[in-house]
Amino acid sequence: MTAPLLDGQTSTVVTALSALAIGIAFGWTLERAGLGNARKLVGQFHLTDLTVFKVMFSALVTALLGVFWLGRLGWLDVGRLYLPETFLVPQLTGGLIFGVGFALSGLCPGTSCVAAASGRLDGLAAVAGIMAGVWTIGWFIQPLSRFYESTSRGAVTLPDVTGIPSGVIVLAVVSLALAGFRVAEWIEARRT
Amino acid sequence: MDRSTPHLNARSTLAVVAASLALLAALAGEPRPTTVDVGALARQIATEADHVDATTVARWIKSRRSDLRIIDVREQSEYDEYHIPTAEHLPLERLTALARSSDTTVLYSGGGAHGAQAWVLLRALGHAKVAVLSGGIDEWTTEVLHPIVPPDAAGPQAAEAVDLAVYFGGTPRVQPRAIDETGSRSDRARAVPPRRRGC
Amino acid sequence: MSRRQPQPYADPYIAGVSLGLVLLAAFVIVGRGLGASGAFATAASNLTARIDPQAASNNPFFSPYLTSNLFADWLLVEVIGVFIGGAASAWLAGRARIAIDRGAGVSSWGRLGFSAAGGLLMGIGAILARGCTSGQALTGGAVLAVGAWLFIPAAFAAAYAVAPLIRWTWR
């Protein structure tokens, strides 16, 4: 049977259990890496501790290669994977606003949950802030709907829009990541 | 600072593995199997899992389903003359230009042959959630735009058929009451779309 | 409260690969990736519905998230898992304690203020971007979604631009 294994026909209980298991593994791994600690996270932006970059891009590269090869072997139906839609301007804008917030709190939504779960009150404050932010923008989505829905490109991937074969893009991303890791080690070494 | 050898060995091993897999990926090209699972596709066709009927498509469009895309694979002139509302045009020869999507894709052509062929091609390319309107525009016209309804238009099926027809700018055809008492005519008078067979 | 000696953190690359395997498992098991901000949207929408059901269902942003069975929302359950996993790891590693991670340059309340303000902006940004570091950068990035690869440099660039301005709070 090709992956994805569960689908719309699967029982709610099984699907929920899968979500719980995956979430637990996610939260556990983030905490193990120290990403439940805002002090460690902001080191990324002060160029003293580049754990965020290392963890994020190691994870990205692992999943990227995993999806490619499982697809290539016919074990994963890549076409059935959920592909987020692209909205050029809103996502660029949202990214910028998000980045400012990330620098201010030193935590992102996922890591703020881990921090809160570890007893950190700043994590709890971030969680509350995110909730408030989501709730606030929720009231503005309708008046801003032209902006919110603008520059949509559908669910497109880098291979789709560049015409470059997926495997070549995978090589480019992995190469950039590995080079980035070398640079990160060098930057951190300069600090000691 | 932790510079212990086990960590270094682990890191360099991971890096080498990643680099090798990436290099091979560039040579491989695309994350889809080199062989098309013909058996699986054949089974889907045989069980008509690839089909969708015109009434279902009409319901999906009317409910403004956001994860739906309808592709018309006919000639430009035929598309311009009439196409299923909300359908995009992509002639069969340019089918490979279709971007992968998590939407449900419904293909159709005039009578159904090209639509069905496009289904096989897209599925071979690795697209998922693709269905074909097996009777094409012909089925759309006879079942959605001009459904046959009994004169009293009783029952939910008839009411829905009329509703859809009007919604898409068509006109229902009223079937005269059956003279033949064996029931074969009154079967046709029920607004249940006849199942089309063969592509 | 755990009284163990705090353990050292895991190697970031090994943790990263583990995280990537978790993400891959999500793809293989349910055909979708990880996320966090979506769960906040579900929570905010349904909370609003508790207070003012009419307003929530009339709001085109909240209404798709409204559900009678919160456990049917995959992301919400996943985020509950994140809390559990994070708590378990922190506890077992001796890192669980009520505390505020801050620099000496700012007071506790100041740190909480910055954190909440940052959260507010992240909530807004994540909704506009249709995801956050988990949903867009990590998950979208791994499937090579164009929007994700716009989000990543934008978020990092903005963070690097702002971080020096508030570095004093972490001294």
C-alpha cells in the first residue's frame, strides 16, 4: 500500500492518535535540541549560537531527501501530499512581520509551546501573544481580503515554476544547507 | 565546547549520506517511480474509480468547492464556444504543463475519449486525485443542462436536477408521461442519469 | 519540579535529522506535515464561537475553523502533543522549572512584554503567510513550495534586522 497511509476514510480516533504521536515526537525533539529556551534561540540572530539554523535545515534536508526517494521508489505518492498554496505578496509580507515578532520574543509558535510546557513563563506569554495576534488579524481578513488573496499562484513548487527538475533543486538545497553548516561552524568557532 | 569524535563522525557521516542522496536525486530527476503501476491504474479504470458523473461535478461547482479544478482538454475554439463553468482550458498536447496540486482535478473532453486518455497520462505522471467526466461535455449537456424530468417534477432527485439545470443556465426537458405500461419509458422519465459505459 | 542535574542538549544536527524523520513520518502517515499556527487559529476561532457564536460564524476567517469536535482537528491535537512531548523531554532532562528565560538587561515583566508583543506579530504574520516556521519554513520548505521559500528568507531577514536593536535585553 502506498503512503500516505491514512486518508479521509480513516477513523477520527486513529487520525487523532497519529496527530498526538507526531506532535509528541515533534515537541520532544525541539526540547532536546534546546529550542525550548529563548536565550538559546536568539543566539541565532546574534550569531553566537546557530542551533536554529542547524536544526531547521537538517530537518528540512532530511524530509526533502526522504520525500524524493520514497516517491522515486514508489512507496510514497507525492501527488497526494498536502502542498500549501502560494500567495506571493501576503506570504512575503507575513514572513517579514513574523520575523520581527520572532526576534522580539525569541520563540516561534512551535517552540513557544515547548517553552511553555517546560515551565517558562515567557513561553506562555508568547503563546498568549500568538493567540491574540491570530484573533486580531481574524477580524481584518475580510476587509483585507483583496490583499490576503492577492498574487495567488496556486499550489506550486519550485520545480513547477522554474522548470528545473526536482532532483536538481534538491541538490541545490542540500548543497546550500551543507555549505551553510560549514559557515555556521566557522561563525560559532570565532566566538570562542 | 563539545568536539568529541563520535559527534564528528556522526556529523560527517550524515553530511556524506545527504550529499550522495542529493547527487543521485539530481541524476534521477523526479520523485516519481520510473515504472508506471499499470496494474493499479487498470484496476482503477475497471472499477470506475476514475469516473465522476456530471451531476456530482455540478454539485461540486455549485457548492463552490475550493479544492476543485476542472480542466477542459478540447481545442481552444470548442472551449470558447462553451465550457463547463469554472473550467480551465488546457489542450491535450500541453497536458504536461499542468502543475501538481492537492486539488481534485476533473478532466473532460467532448465525448470522453480524450478526457479518459488525459486521465491515464496524468496518473502516469504521478498526479493524484484525478477524475474524468466520462461522458464529457455531451454528458454535461444531457444530464445537467437538459435533464429529463417527469412533468410533476416530484421527488428530491427531480427537484435537484431542475435546480442544477437552472443554476447552470440550462433548461430541463419534461418527459411526457409513459404510455407503455411495461415501465421502460417511465424508467427514462425518472431524472436518474443513465450510467454511461465505455470511454 | 525536577531536581536532576540538567542534561546537555542534543547535537543540533542529530536533533535536526530526527525532526526531519518526524516530519517525514507525518508525510507518510497522514500526507501532511507539521504545523503550529493553524492550531492557534482553530483555538481562537472556537473560543470566539463560545463567546459570540453569530460573530464567529459570520467571520469568513474563523468560520472554516469552527468544529463541534476539537479532537478531529489534526493540528490542534498535534500541538497538544507538542506540549506533552516538550514537557516530557524537559522533565526527564532536568530542565523543567517555572522560570523566565531572559537576559540581565531587562526585567521579568519587560521580558514577558517583549515575548507577548513578539507573539502578537507572529500571530499576524503567520496567518498572512499561511503558516509559521513549522508549517511553512519546515514543511513547505521540504516539499519545495514556492511560498515557503519566500517566507524563509523574509522571516530570517526581518529577524536579523530587528535583533540587534533589542540585543540589550539579552545582555
